[in-house]
Amino acid sequence: MNKPLDGLLVLEFCQFLAGPSAGLKLADMGARVIKIERPVKGEACRQLAIKNLFVEEDSLLFHTINRNKESYAADLKNAEDLERVKKLIAAADVMTHNFRPGVMEKIGLDFESVKAINPKIIYGVVTGYGSEGPWAAKPGQDLLVQSVSGLTTLSGTAEEGPIPFGLSVADIMCGNHLTQGILAALIKRVKTNKAVLVEVSLLESVLDIQFEVLTTYLNDGGQLPKRSNVKGSGHSYLSAPYGVYATADGYLALAMGDLSDISSAIECDISAVFTDADSSFKNRDEILDCLALSLKDKTTSEWLAILEPRGIWCADVLTYQAATAHPAFEEIGMKQVLSAGSHRIETTRSPVQLDGDKLYSSKAAPKVGASNEIINQEFKL
Amino acid sequence: MLPLEGYLVVDFSQFLSGPSASLRLADLGARVIKVERPGNGDICRTLYTSNLVMNGVSSVFHAINRNKESFAADLKDPDDAAMIRQLLVKADIVMHNFRPGVMERLGFDYASVKALNPTVIYGEISGYGLDGPFKDKPGQDLLLQSLTGLTWLTGNADSGPVPMGLSIIDMLAGAHLAQGLLACLYRKAVKGEGGLAQVSMLESAYDFQFETITTFFNDGGVNPERSQKSNANAYLGAPYGIYKTADGYLALAMGSIPFLAKLLECEGLAAFKDGKEAFDKRDEIKDVLGSHLQSRSTQAWLSVLEPADIWCADVLDWNRLFEHDGFKVLKMVQSVQMADGYSYDTLRCSIRIDGERIFASKGSPKLGEDNDAIIKEFTLNEQAYEFGK
């Protein structure tokens, strides 16, 4: 198939998650992505395991983020290696890195220097907190960025204290933003024929995902979010019934909806706490508690059979086992298999479908320097 | 010059997922015309959070729809539909997030729009894809979080399912759609070809969890188990988490347990090793660490940990964040103004291009605010209702 980024060459100096997740998105849409890694050890994520899972010498995590890429091993402190990398840069369309401020300047691969080698380069930079100010030198690590950004005050209940999102959400959103910036820059380059610098940071990205609620905060006299004290409440700014409720055999999610409809459907008397239109905000916790009492009497599927035909927005609450065993998971064809030597790795595909096609790629992550010979030949390095 | 200057986006989408994508395209320089039904417009105009009404519409609508124009049109009305078809001829990108089948019935599906405009880039977001058992379910964020296992990652082991307290799947689907549209726009700029980009919130929710789902797939299909206390990632060992201190909280990312034991002068911690043990015994470790950290202030701990290069941070709410120089230096807040003079504060675009932050001073549009100007500029003619049929 004709993928939109066919023919583009991306050099990825990035490590860990944010930058490499952008490289993965670009690769899946057709770009050729070459990771530039230090010899032998390679990028640090190769040794960063979750649940201590490895596939041969590299972590499963590394495999997840770096499939569909090539690897070129080069020691940027070695003059000959650096010369080869510079030749490669001259042929590239995009390069990305997430070194701390100053590192690329020392090596001589900062934006200004690279422009001299390739005046049409798209140069993407990921930082933790931007390149200036008191946090510029702080480690750009997901949990720490979540913690300073206020994000931990939005989930869970008030009495639990700060609750971080249980995924590397700052990294992942930042990778998404880097992808957008690089693609927009490529479009600009078609018109100008000139290099473009794209910069993103984990902190700006994790603030960006709070843009709705921060806009409320900015225009509401600086009131901090008020999380509910009821377990399962879904959003500190949304009124009842928004949340997940225990049922006789599991849980039920109820999104926004008409409280009169919902309470009559589940035969729950909320008249004492739902007195006027404002009650759904004002008496949120009381209403959540009241609904919860009724909802524990029947099973989730019984409730779904009552609520769905009435057009009430609700869903079962599934675990990974239940979600991936559901026919809906099979239907979207989200799973793909990589073959890494003798190992078979099951993972997910790109979330974007282009020209009606799902984007699959069975190419597993490369070993360090796996493509050095081919690349040396091809680019006459 | 902004990267997408000169491109026209016609956006039929509502709520957050699609409109967050067109906001990004607008900030990157595209002109975005939001097509809304007359009378009520985008339902998001009345989707209130914390009951805050700003100049007649919800705060979230203002956040999502700044920097756009509004064209009110009833797509079921032949005159209005004819004008829209004429507008679509000029569009580079057309996008929507209706449920499957709606645009086909209205005659604005990809095939119909492509017949009018062969190099158009067409984007759509569905809740759960175009087929399958969920296809008619409402594509609503909390339901997507609930159906994809996401609620079992946040909070502690005994918390039950804990939703992430933001419409995170909407935003991911919007971000993914923007990527698909931009990739196609690049191809169009180079080769003159149109294209189709499709995203579903279901696929976006799984992509968000690609690390944990991949672990689940390759680890014998064991559901994630959150730690008893201070959980921040079900798949990471101690000390990864947030801990109470004498006067607030402290976030601790990766760090060697024996080293922390010395540094924090915590004897109980010295019994534990790194690696497998930091994962297997994380509840015990977090318990010991959690009690110990309550003995001193956050600042006291930071002054011990930071010089030793331990990855840690204070835990801030927005009031403290906004007062911090680390936040101020970002210049993340901008003031925007609506055509009637009403102004409000919101955030700017999170991407910098050529060293410049991207500010855009235009606030959200009133419903149908730009009808007259757009009709004139594109000489849209309602009498030509046969146009394109």
C-alpha cells in the first residue's frame, strides 16, 4: 500500500518512551526510522523492564516501543563514528533527540550545526520541562512531571491524596505532540524548502491534556478541583451520576445522563438529594451514594439490559482478560504478532487507519547496530 | 509563518475528540470552519463542568473551540446542504465524529465528498470502529475507559476501578486523528493525492495502553495488580509512587532501595534488595518507606534526595504550580478574545515551532458568527441546491 510517509528517513537519537513513541507512529505511517544508539549497550530502555520481562537481552518494553525500526550503532564521541552519522544526517528528513539541554551542542549536533549539514532537516527535541527556568535540569520522568503538573489532584477520591494516572501519560501525550509537530513541519518544508525546529516538553504536554479543566480554573476564580469522597467517582468537574458503581457481580460505568431517567430506570428514590437542576453538581456525592445503594442489587448484565434500551450511557467495567476476550476486541484487529528471532511477541498496532487500511507491521525491534553494514553500504558512509 | 498556513479545514465534529484535533490544526496555522446545526450548535456549548457558564456557553467549549470560525447549517435542509457542498470543494480537510452511518445518510461521507473534491483529506472518529458488537454504543470517554481495562491501572489494589479523571481517550483519539490527517496532508502537498484517516476511541484507548497490554499478552494473560499503597504503575516495583510527608507529598520514581535506605536513614528499608525483590516485595517496601517519609517535610527529603540524583519531586496542586517559576517560564497561559469583546484565559498550543511559542488571540465563535462572511467570501449560493448531486 501507498503509505503517506513512504520515502521519509527519520533518525532517532531519542531514548525511553516519549521520543521513540513518536518514531513508532512515523514508522507505522510509512517512514523509515533508524535508531542511532551507542555501541554494545544501545539505548537505555533496552535494560528498563516492567515486571522484569525480557526477550533475549532486551526488555519487552523496548520491543513494544521500538518495533518497525532499524538500529545504527555509533559512538558520538568517536570522530569517525560522528562523521558517519553526519553523512547520514545529510540524507535524512527528520531527526529527534531528548538529551538534556547542552548535550547536543557539545557533540556538535545541535540544530544550528545540523542545519549546516542539512539545510532541510526537521529537528525534533523533547525535554522534560522546556529548556529554561528552574526545572530545566530536572529529570524528565513521567511520574515527576505528573506530580508537579497538578494532574494527581483529578483522579480517585479526595481523601486518598494525590493519585497519579497509572500509565506514562506525560510521555505518551508528548510523543503524540512531537509526531504532530514533525508532520506539520514536513508540510511547511514542502513550501519553504527550509529546516524546521520542533520542540515539545513532557510538562507542556501534560498541561495540554488538562486544558479543559485548567480553562475552568482560570475563569472560575482559581478554585481547585473538588474530587468526590465517593469511591468510583469519575471526574472532579462533572456532576452525578458520572462514575463507576459496584453491582452484585462486578461494576457498571454511568456517564452523563438525565438523573430522573436514570433513577427511575433503576428504581432508586433520589428525591431527597435531587431537588433542582443544580443538585447534580451541588449534591453530587449524596446522589452518587444513593445510586450506589440501588445499583448493588442486580448484576451488571441485568442493569445493562435495563439501561441500554433506554438510551442511558452505560457500560460494563472490564479487566484486560475480559476486554481482550470480548468479540469487540477481535473485531477491531488491534493485535499483531512480531517475530523476534525464535520469539513471538504479541503487541498492538497503530491506532490510525489510512485509506481504509489498518497499519500492521511484523518487524520486531532491532538488535543494537543490526543495520550498520547495510546502512554503511547504502549511504556510502 | 505557521506550518499549516493556507489550508482550510471544515469540521463537522462535536464534543471533544474531533474538535481537539481541529484546535491543534488551527493552532498550527490552518483555518478551521466549524459547521454547527442552527439553534443549539455543538452540544458541547451546553456541556457544563462545575456549572461554569462563560458568556453563554460552557468553559469546556471555550477551551476546545477557540481559534475557529462557526458556520451554522442544517445538513438536512437542501439549501444549507448545497452551500456546505460548495464549501467542501474548497476544503483541504473535512472531518467529523458522527456515529457510523450518519454522514452516509446526509450525503457527506467520504465517497460523496471525494466526488466533489477528489484530493480532499477526510477524517473521522468513531467510538468503536464501523463494525462489531459495540458499533452503536455511545463513544463516551468514561465508557471507553471502562471497556478497555484502563480503570484497573490507577489507584491502589483495594480502590476498585478508578477512572482517570480527564477525558483522556477523547484527547488521544483527537491527537491520533490529527496525526493521520497531517500525514495525509504531507502526502497531498508532495503528490497531490487525497486520503482517508480513520480513528476510533477504542483503538486509541488500546494504543494508550500499548506497553501494559503488550506485557499482559506476553506474561500469560495475568491482569495487572496495583500495589496496596502508593501505586503509580501496576507494572513497576518500589519505590515508584507518591508518599505522604510531614507537610505534603513526595513523588519517587526509580531508585535503588539499599541506596535509599542509607540516604533516608531508614533502617527498615535496608533488608530489601533491588531488581526482582523491589517488585515482588513492593507492598512491604512501600509500607516501610511510607511510614518513614512521614517523619520529615517534603522539602527536607528533597534536599537529601536531589543532590544524590534520586528522581523525585514535590507534588503540587494548580495554585502552587502557577506560583512556581518553573511554570511561569513556560508562558503556557494566554488570553483570548471573542468577536463581541468577551475575553478569557486558557492554555496555548503545547508545540513550539522554530523556537516560537504559538499564541492565538482569537476566542471561540458564537454560533453562526461567520455565516455572512463565509457565504460572501466563497460565493456560496443556496439556490444552487442541486450542486454536486
